[in-house]
Amino acid sequence: VSLSIAPPNAVCVLLPVLNEAQNVEELLDRIELALRGISYSICMVDDGSHDGTVEIIQRRIERPGCRLHLIQRVKMSRGSVRGSALHQSLLWGLGDASHQYFVEIDGDLSHRPEELQAGLGMLVRGECHIAIACKYMPGSRVTNRPWGRLMVSRVCSGAVGLLITRRVHDYSNGYRFYTRQAGESVARHKIRYASPIYLTEVLALWLRRGFRIGEFPTTYVGRNEGVSKLRLIDLFKAALAIFEVSLRYRITGFRPASRTCLPGKPATEAGDIRVASVCSGERP
Ligand SMILES: Nc1nc2c(ncn2[C@@H]2O[C@H](COP(=O)(O)OP(=O)(O)O)[C@@H](O)[C@H]2O)c(=O)[nH]1
Ligand SMILES: [Mg+2]
């Protein structure tokens, strides 16, 4: 069954990439196929890939009718700033009033574009404001993920569940869908984390703001993962950050007052990321 999301309403796909030359072409092909007949644009944020990812994207942007927008940034830190990339692309997407639905998806083919319609469908039918592709519910599958990584992810999700709420089962999944209203609430709040903890921080904010959160079963395909990829220091920082987010959720409750930031200013922890260039294909 095909969804109907017709102009002037459109979907905005937020896609952070770092060295995904192996995956990006196939990913974009599959997104195109999955969203055929739906009005959408894709905003990709790259933080200095050196494997040809950017060149592949730029070649695609030149194709007629291409709905890609690319923000190239320069980052100084070693750690992942995927959260800040998501935030930057969200702010870009909100700048276009036609974007009514937002999707966050990874660039490494771990998230199957064939599930885009399932997530969007939940929003369009008004079942929830946020739909999460959940790795931990009946019907979900996780393939090709080393047990070490599986454990880290499960323990993290379980711990956050205990600290925040067990209503959500998958706190670490970067495959999620939300309404414009939910996106705007993120833009109005001063987000702290540029790292992947951004995902948890934003979810805690949405829970606090009373947004309805739904989950649907997903098949997650692990890619080049392993505990070794996570540096010990990053794991430690993540644990501290999760604790901080939970405390804020429980005690200060993500108070809206005095925390409003200027729209257009993306989240950075150290202010060490800057936009180097921007290019865009045709808009839908
Ligand atoms: N723009 C940007 N994207 C990133 C960064 N780190 C990771 N990504 C992308 O974010 C997505 C998830 O990252 P990944 O390394 O697969 O994380 P994992 O699945 O949790 O191991 C992928 O599409 C990466 O290419 C970063 O610092 N900047
Ligand atoms: Mg991945």
C-alpha cells in the first residue's frame, strides 16, 4: 500500500554521513524507490569524509530532478558529532515550510529504507508524533551485529529505560520519524550534545513535552561494528552523558524558560565545527 503525502506537504530525510562511499549510492537508490510518489527532500551532512563520499553525493546532485542537499562541515575533534549533524540538517529542513515530516536515518545501510513507509504511515495516520524503528520488540530482528555491540546497546537502552521511562524500548536507535511540531520543539531548545547522545537527549525532551511516542518492529543490519570501534573514553563519556540527561529529565524537566536558543544555531559541544560549503539539487 502506498502512502499519500502530496505537495505542499513533504518529507525531509536527515542523513549524517562520514566515510560511507561504499554505501551511499545504494542507500540513496533504495530511498528513492521507497519514497516513489511521495514529495520529499534529503539533507546530508558530511563532516570531512576522505573516501570519496562527497564526490559521489555531488555527482548525484547534478542529476536532473535530484532532491539532495549537502552540507559539508569541518570538525576538529576526533569523536563522532553525528548528533550535531542531525541537528544542523533538522534546522535546514525546518527552514522549508513544506516539510511536515522528518526522518533520521543512518548512512551505513543499517536502517532499511524499505521501512520508511511503515514509520511515516504511523505519523500520517496520527498514531503518534514520533515513531521509532525499535530493535527490541516482538517482530524485530538484529542481524550481523557482534555480541559485544549488542550487549552495549541493550545495556544502554535498559539503563536509560530505568532512569527515564520504560515506555520507550529502544533509546539508541537512530532510525526515527517525527512531525514538524516535534522538530520545532527541538529547534527551540538549547541542545547540549553534539555526540550520538543527542538521540537520547532529544527523546527525553520529547517525553517531557508530552509528545506521543510509538515504536514499530525493525530489522537492523549491523555494519562494520564492534566494541573496538567504540573507544573506552567515548563509552565513559556516554555513560556520564546519559546520567546527566536522566537527571535533567527527572529534576529540571527540560524547562523551556531561559533555554531557548536562536534558531539556526546547531548544537556543538566545543564550538569546533564549522560549515565549509553547501550545495543543493532541485527542490521538490
Ligand atoms: N556527519 C557525520 N556523520 C557521522 C559522524 N559519525 C558517524 N556518522 C554517521 O552516522 C551514522 C551512524 O554512525 P555509525 O558509525 O554507523 O554508528 P553506529 O552504528 O552506532 O556504530 C552513519 O551514517 C555515519 O556515517 C560524524 O562525526 N559526522
Ligand atoms: Mg552504524
